[in-house]
Amino acid sequence: MNESLVVNDSTATVGVGEGLSWPEVDSPQQNSSLEFSTAPLDFPVNPWDIMLCMSGTVIACENAIVVAIIFYTPTLRTPMFVLIGSLATADLLAGMGLILNFVFQYVISSETISLITVGFLVASFTASISSLLAITVDRYFSLYNALTYFSEKTLQYVHIMLVGTWGVSLFLGLLPVLGWNCIEDTTTCSIVHPLTRSNLTLLAVSFFVIFVLMLSLYFKICKIVCHHAHQIALQQHFFATSHYVATKKGVSTLAIILGTFGASWLPFAIYCLVGERHYPTIYTYATLLPATYNSMINPIIYAYRNAEIQRSIYMLLCGCFHSNGVYRSRSPSEV
């Protein structure tokens, strides 16, 4: 339920909405949302909501292309691309969720729809973050068990990770819909209405666990790379150099992934733990918006930089796509 824009003689304060990123407040004075003391223009909707909607639109478009390419290209069926497809699907749903949240917040205002939208976004972003962890695990095993990586057993492990990823994400997304919300007791609200503070704390702690696991795997991958470099120095074989370069490229990519992942989500995760419902909503928006950028960057890092996906896009655009074309499976360390 969106309160209308209130305009005083000297200020214009954006009212409170019940979308994902608006906290529940008891009075307009408690909500330090955007105020324009000298601005001559009045916004019919909160500009932060517009930016979130625009971010969701870009995210949805980017990842829709990746999902379509992987789905319609039979050769992209290795474990690596299955996990990339899972990540792109989660980010696609997150982008659609941001768009729907904007529409439902300002067009169809309902507590039930607000709960469903928030649950949808929680499930989508959880699946996105969990898919990043699954890809990190896959890259670690591709280096640790390089000789047996392209086996049927690896594909089974990937399917198990996918079931776990989406199962847990769906469960967390259903929690607010099934009753773990603050609609009836606003004193339990968090900085994200209608999630309770305990619910948001659970999500934040889960993020930190995943982030620590990814860091741990990253350091293990670095150790493997160092070991490979030592073997190369001892053997001085030319064929090993190309493998080392590919492995080093994969580690560099992983470092970029972790850096963008941490920079995007850490501010919002920390604020989820320390923020209170009566804090200015601009803090929620200022930390949430960069978090959505991670879903915007993911397809660039994982998909559009990949030579096989680039080739598939080029062939589709040129109208010369052949499903039985020559394909060389690549290790995740080469992505």
C-alpha cells in the first residue's frame, strides 16, 4: 500500500511503500526517505524504486539471452554450462522480481501480493548466490580431479548441487509467505518490509557462510595453481605451459568474481545485521541497489566472456547455427 507523495512548502518527502525495500514505520517523521528541500519537481514514485526497476530490466534482458543460448545449444550441456544456466536463470528471475515489485507496489497494492513478491525475490537472489557457490565448487573439483572431471559422476554431483540450491532457495522464499513476516506485528519488522528482523538475520548469516566457503575454496584453488606452477618449473614442458596459463586465467576470473560479489553484497548484508526499522530508508536503498548489480555483472563474467557462448551468439545472429557442429569441451578453469 503506497502512501501518496506529500509535498510541503519547503520539502517533498517520498512516502512509504510496502515493496521489498521499504521498511514499515509508525509515522512519516520516522521515515527519513528522500527529501527535496529546494527541488522544484515532484516525483510520482520514489526515484530509488525507478532505479531498482531499471536495474531489474537490464538484469532480465542480459540473463534471458544467456538462458536462451544455453537452452537452444545442444553442445552446451557440460556441468560447467549447466551451472552457468542455473545462475542465469536465478538472475533472470531476480530481474523479473524487481520489475514485478515495482509494478505491484505502485499499481496493484496488496499485502498478499507484497508477500509473494518479497518471497519471490528472496528465493531468486538466494538461488543466484547459491549458484555462485556451486560454480566455485565445480571449478575446484575440475582442478583437483582434472582426470575424472568429465565423467558421469561429475554430472550427478552437479544435479545434486542444483537440487540443493533451488530447494533451499524455495524454502527460504516461502518462509515469509507461510507466516514468518511482520504484517500483524510491525514491531518485529526489519529494514526490509515485510520481513522480520530474525528472518533477515538468517538470510544475512547464510550469505556470510556462503561467502566464507567461497573464499576457502578460492584459496584452495590458488594452492593447486601454485603446485602446478612448481611442476612446470621442474619439468619445463611446453605443453604444460598452456595448461598453466588457462588455469591462471580461471583463478583470475574467480578473483574478479569474488571481488564483485563481495563489493556488491557485503554492504547490504552488514546493514541487514546492524540496521533498525526506524533507520532512514535511503540507507536500505543505497546498499540494496549495488547488490542487484551483482546479477547484472554475472552474465558478463560467466557467459559473455566465454568463447563457446560467444560463438553460439554469433552463429545465431548470422542464421548459421548448426546443432551438430564441432565442439571441444572445456574445463571450468578455462572460463
